[in-house]
Amino acid sequence: MNLSTLFNAMPGAIAQGLIWGIMAIGVYITYRVLDYADLTVDGTMATGGAVCIMLMMNGVNVWIALLCSILAGMLAGLATGIFHTAMGIPPILAGILTQLSLYSINLTIMQGKANQAVSVTKFNLIVSSRYVRELSLNNPIFISLIFTAVLIAVLYWFFGREMGAALRATGANEAMSRAQGINTNFCKILGLMLSNGTVALASALFSHYQGFVDVNMGRGAIVIGLAAVIISQVIFGRFFRNFALKLAGVSLGAVIYYIVIQIVLWLGLDTNLLKLLSALIVAVFLAIPFWKSKLNSMRKGGVPRA
């Protein structure tokens, strides 16, 4: 095996990890902060890119198109929130219903085509894989780092305000929050909108990076997001206590995930088994805290907790 091949592939893995790390931050908002199992992201991860690319193809400024993609993701989160709070549909099923609806909506946005391509030579793309090995301001690693830093700063500011604290309280203890006069249904909807808006941002950037948007590109996104969140918790959980550091850890978790994927592909894994590998990575990192607790109990001579 040629090590140079692996080293040449690493910049691309890091760039993709940073972009998907933005998506993972969106998953973190629902999964950890709001304590809500949201599967909408599998649909939103295509919606953001579809809206952004199609608007650009119709002559809209790239930054306006990016903003519209975020708003589209927030609307998807709003739909899931309404399904859950106003119609009493369980969280997982509400997300599945929105995700299913988004498939048709995404196809409609993309004018009935499964994918739409854009060229970096014809469109002003924010990030592009073409520059991933260049030492320049166009390098997608540098640009993705800026987007990640700005996003973390905005979320850190928001969750430090009264509304953000109410959202965090809703995720920590919904019944107590309601007793304190917090509108928990509104907080759930707001959290879902923030989460899916963030995922849509990642979707738009990833579409720019790869040069096309595909209606199926969000399939399995929740697994990658959870992998990043769990890897972050296992590796950085003991050191990253500050909320901003936790968000940064999630981004690093996505980078680690993509580096591991790249190494496994370099070792010769069949690409058809990538989804299986992703599921196994999530399962292993989910099991690590459980194994640690059992090992600690055995060392202390106690009874392992189930």
C-alpha cells in the first residue's frame, strides 16, 4: 500500500469532515441539547443544496442563495415541530414524515432531476474540491474552518441568552421547564428550526464542494451526525466542558470520522460497505461508555450496571 496515496487523500477527508461537522453541530442541537431524536436531517441534507444550487443556476447571488437554503432547512424543522407539538406525533415518526415529504419536495426543486451539477468555472462557488490541495484562501479547509468558527460563535451567543437557556432547560427537564412558565412546545420548534437550518447550511456547502447536488445525498446523514457527536463525547468529553468547546469537539469528531473512513478505504474496503462501516463505528463508540462502566464496576468489585 502506498502511503503517499493516503496522504494525498487526507486534505479531502479533512475538508469533507469540516463540512459534515457543521451538519453534526445541527444534530447535536437536537440530540444533546434538546434531547429530541430528529430524523428530518436525512431530507434536509439534500434540501439545502437543492435550494442553493437551483437558485444559483437561475442567476441568484451565491450568498442570497445560501441564506435561502438555510431558511428552507428551518422550514423543514418547523414542519417537524408542528407535526410533533400541534398534532401529537412522536418525535421519530414526525421526523420520518418530514423526511419522506422532503424527497418529493427536493425532486420538485430540482425540476424532476435526481441531480444537478454546477461547475466552479461557471459559478461562484464558496468551496470547491478543486482547491483542496492549494495553499490559498480558496482552500475549502480554510473556508470551512471560518464557517465553523462563525457558527459556533453565533450558537454560543444564542444559547447564552434567555431564549437559548429556555431551550436548554426544555431538553434537560421538560416538565420542570413547563412548571417554570417556559413554552416548551415553542422551544422544541425553535430547536428543530435551528438544527435543520444548520444542516441545510452544511448541505449547501457540500453541494458546492462536490460540484453537484443529489436527491439522495442526505441518505444516512443522521448516522454520520451521530457518529461525530458520539466520537466527540468519547474522546473530548472529559476535557471539553465549555459549550463552545463541545461544539468544536463535534466538528473534530466529524473530521476524525472521515479520516477513519479514508484510512479504511485506503486499506481496500469495498465502497459498497461504507454504510455498514458507518453503523459499526457509531455502535462501537456508543458501546464504549457502557464498556467503561462495566470495567470500572468489575475493578471495584461491584455489580456491573445493566
